Amino acid sequence: MSDSIAFCTECNNLLYPRADEQHNVLMYACRNCDFEYQATDPCVYKNDLFTVTKEQPGVTEDVNKDITLPRDSESQCPNCHHDGAVTFQDQGKRKETRMTLFYVCLQCGHAYVDPAVPQ
């Protein structure tokens, strides 16, 4: 049986993890009938955080047209040299993250980070 999500073979209800303290093992047991089995993997829940060494702006299509995002009129685009960009922070889920501020040019839509900030 798979230990990710398990279902009772008797009544098809969800099986829940429980500790068998007498034998010191992890069991999966049905709350509706007496069915249970010993888990092959002692891990009940694992939360993996996506780790990337460098922050990415993500999908920036049409973000320069979003009127709810803050604007920076002094930022110059390295692509088209136009002054003006919308700004937003990285929304990725990772263990360690810097407060990276991304810019998206109002003219050409190019996404970039502030070149004055060391990466």
C-alpha cells in the first residue's frame, strides 16, 4: 500500500496515522471499521520548500499594466533606457530569501533587478 494517502480496503474511507506505542510502530487505521496496517515509511508529513539560489521574477506578462502595483519613475530600463517601471517583490517559497525588488519596464515590459544592488 502507498503511504501518501491510503484508503481502507474494507470500507474505502481515509486511513489516518496513529502510533502503536506497545510495539513502537506507526500504523494507518480506519476510523469507521477495525482495518489497520503497519506503515512502511515512518514519515507522516513532509514539507519541502522549493529552494533556488537566485530569485526569479516569475511570469511578468502584462504586469506593467497593473495599476495596483507601485511605480518607480526614476528607474531606467537596461533594455530600452526608458524611465519608469512597476516594482514588486519575489513571492517564492524558499528557506532563505533576500528582499529582492523586481522592476518591469512600463515601455517594453522587460523585467530586471536594480543594478545598483549587489547580487
